[in-house]
Amino acid sequence: MSRTRTSLLAALALVAGASGTALSTGPASAAASAVPCTVDYKVQTQWDTGFTAAVTITNNAAAKSSWSLKWAYAGNQKVTSGWNAQISQSGTAVTATNASYNGTLATGGSISFGFNASYSGANAVPSTFTLDGVTCNVDDGGGSGGGGTGGGTGSKVDNPYVGAKVYVNPEWSAHAAAEPGGSRISNQPTAVWLDRIATINGVGGGMGLRDHLNEALKQKGSGDLVVQLVIYDLPGRDCAALASNGELGPDDIDTYKTDYIDPIASILSDPAYASLRIATVIEPDSLPNLVTNAGGTNTSTANCQTMKANGNYEKGVSYALDKLGAIPNVYNYIDAGHHGWLGWDTNLGPSVQEFYKVATTNGASVNDVTGFIVNTANYSPTKEPYFKVGDTVNGTTVRQSKWVDWNQYVDEQSYALGLRDKLVAAGFDSGLGMLIDTSRNGWGGSARPTGPGPLTSVDDYVNGSRIDRRIHVGNWCNQSGAGLGERPTAAPAAGIDAYVWVKPPGESDGSSTAISNDEGKGFDQMCDPTYGGNARNGNNPTGALPNAPLAGHWFSAQFQQLMQNAYPPLS
């Protein structure tokens, strides 16, 4: 999915087609020599009815004394004014030619211009640019990029999940199969969490990364197979939730690079694994915390403020994107929280800016980003079937209800697609793919509503309609009443690459009480069922199950409840 139409910092060769397929993982120098021209098209600012864009042309062919750049829009965008170029438009086709003072474009030289435009609906980045009749951002055959779906030393596909099996982790599968009734789901694919350095080689005689990849080759057979890996060991990890704190201190960025990311990249680069499709989930909870919990508000924590000040979340994520994105068969998905965290306009806009910043600095490029994942290890429903954010009760919007609390979204699929539109408008590729973690968001069982709530008040309507039975949408730890969600599914909707089980059902979110351990995991009161809450959950009870073990450890009682409340129900 998200290979961009822009050259950005890496100046990589790209294939920019209507399907959203675009590649290159080769070195920038090789790409530049083979691409006759690159175009960096960025939406700098956007509002409801318009936007401002900046365009930079780089000429890698013979020097020019004049130039003409052409593209076409897929929507109803209309250029209204421009600068540093003469811009005309006929229908969807746009032509920008040089001004009287900037016609000279040397070999290796660049020219920039900008414009304002109106639009409504989607604002997708144009898929193809031609400079004096020559297609830009496409390898002419002399470099490391390629046409179609090939590039670098391997190939990338538009959606790695389509036409592929997904790796079943034998260790999780054994836990599930050992539970009464667990054999009904023990063959489902779940992600492998690399949540500390020791997991790379294996902990306590367990499987290491190479063991999983070797097993994946066996499961793959003659077809295609996706292996899902969670990259999760940032310095000062998960600064707002003690249960998932990590082993690295806030300043251990060099250790993160050399002892964690570099060894993982080295293993994934092994040619023996080139036939696997490797989907990485990049650092859950990190970047959203910088947006919402580091700004001095009542939800801020000192740890998050530290991580924002030292920049090590951003440096670490950029480094991971850069190193892993350079491997031809790796597909990076950045964690983007969930609707109950970032769904408000005041959080979503800054989050998109943060994501774009990290994908375009410290060596990273949007070429390194396949897509984003929402609801990682969380409980928000994929879809709320009985009410929508646009509903009203006696003239009062449901956004005014205590549950929705003015959020723009009420479920994960609408949030994922809304976020996707904003990411594309910010400069990510129009083929960007989204994942939704559906492992524990089914909310079935006897408490599940069967239709809309009563119209006696907006709160009665929402509370009677919502399948999400949590006390508060900010509750995240071992939630009582939750159930297994949609089974892993490829391409369930336009813009959604897959429903996935990234959080393995049955693995705890955190301990209910303090437990001494050597894994760097602290005790978070949000996992204590007797705790009265804090600002991040509206000072409500936590809704957490009792007697939970450390995060990532097997929690049999939760696994049984997840099966009992599965939706769709287990047969």
C-alpha cells in the first residue's frame, strides 16, 4: 500500500499508477540515475473546501531551458491561484509551465512552485506526473526500481494479505488449544511480539525470530504467507501506561538502534526469508502519546513529556521505518491508536502531522510506510451496528452524549477510513492501507444489544445501542465482558488491508496487582478492578478483570470469556 507519489528525502524510484502500486527499495543514488525526473507533491495545509500545495520538480535528464509539468486529478480539485509557475486547468487535467524567470532546469536541478485549490470530498494525491511528456517518478530500467510490482531485490504487492495465508504462531496456538474449547480458534493467525531484546533470540527456551521465520517457511508451502511482527521496545516505552513499560530507559536510543532494530533488520534481510511477506506493526502507543499525553494537560504524564522533549520516540520510529522499510519484503504499519483516543479533531489533526513528520525525518521516507493500524490490543468495536455518529435524538446529536463526548467517530472502521483520508491529504500515498486489530472487540454474549436504544434521551439511545459495553472508552486493560472479534480477513473493505489479530487473545494487558519481574513491566492502576480511574478514563472504574498476570502472560480466565462472548459467535 502506502508507497508515495513523491520523491521526498530519499528520492527513491517509484511506480505511480492508478492502483496505488508503487515501489522502490533500492539505494537513492541508483534510483536517481534511472528516474528521468521526480516530483514531490505535498499538501501543506487543508481545510473543508480547499488546500495549499507545494510542488518540487527535480530533473535527472538533460538540462532544460523551459519546462511543462502535467497531471490529472481523480476528484473535483480546481486550481484557483498559483505562484512561481503559470498554471492552467481543463477539466481534471492541470498544466504548470515555467515562469519567465525559472525556465532553466539543470541536470540534477530542482524547481519549486505552489498553488491554492478548491475541492470537496476526497483530495487524493495525483497518481502520475509528466515533465515535457516524460513520466516522472518511474524507473526507466537503468536503476534499482522497476515497473509493475517488482522493485529492489524483491517485490512488493499492493496489499500483502490478499492471496496469502497468515502465520499461525505455534506458541500461542498451543496455549489456545490447551484451553477447553480453544481448539475452535487455535489455528487462527496472531502476531509475534518482539517486546524486548531477548525475544529476538528467544526467551526461556522459547522461539526466537529466526525460529518463527523458519516455521513460517514450512507453513507457507508453495503459496504466499504473511508473518506479523510487533516492533515494541522504544526507549521509555508506553509513557502513559506502566503495565507496558519496557526495558529501555528514556535516553537509550542508541541501544534501541544497535541492539534491537539492527539485529531484527539483519535477520529479516536474510535471503532465506525473501519469499515471506513480513508485516510489521511499528511501536504501539508511542506517537499518539506524544500528541495527547505530553502537552501539560490533565492527561499528561511526566514520562510522556520527557519523551516529547528528548525526541527519542520520533527518532526510534523513524529509524525503524528506515531500516525495516529498506527490506523489499517488509511492509511497515504504524500504530495510530484508536477512535476513543485520537478521534476528536483536536487530537486527529495533530496526530496526522506527527505521523507525517516521523515518516519524513531522521532518514525515513513515506516510501517506508505501507499503512497504519488502529485498535492495537484495544477493545473498540470494528463497527457499531445500531447507531452512527450522525444520529440525532429529538434534535440532539449523539455526539453530545456522555459516551461519545463530541468524538467524530464511534467505531474503528469509520475512524480508520477517516484517518486514512487525512493521511493521504497530508502527503501519504493514495493507496494507503489500514489494518484493524479485531482480536478482542467482538462484544457478543448476552449483554450485546439486538437493536437501537430507546429515544427517551440521547444518553439512553447511545447506551442502549452501543455494543461496546465498557464503562468508558478510555478503559484498556483486560476488559470484562469483551469477546473475540471478526476473524482475520484480507481486504474486508475498500481502504482496509485486513482485519488482524495482533494482540493474541488470552495474553494479559497487565497485572491486577504489583508483580516483581525482570521484564521492565510495572503495575498500572488501570489494570486494578478496584481503582476509581483518572483523567484519561473520565475518573470511572477500570472495568478490568481480577487476578490478571503480567502483560503478555497467559490469562486463562480472560481467554475463556473472550470465547464465550465472541462475535461472530464460535461454532
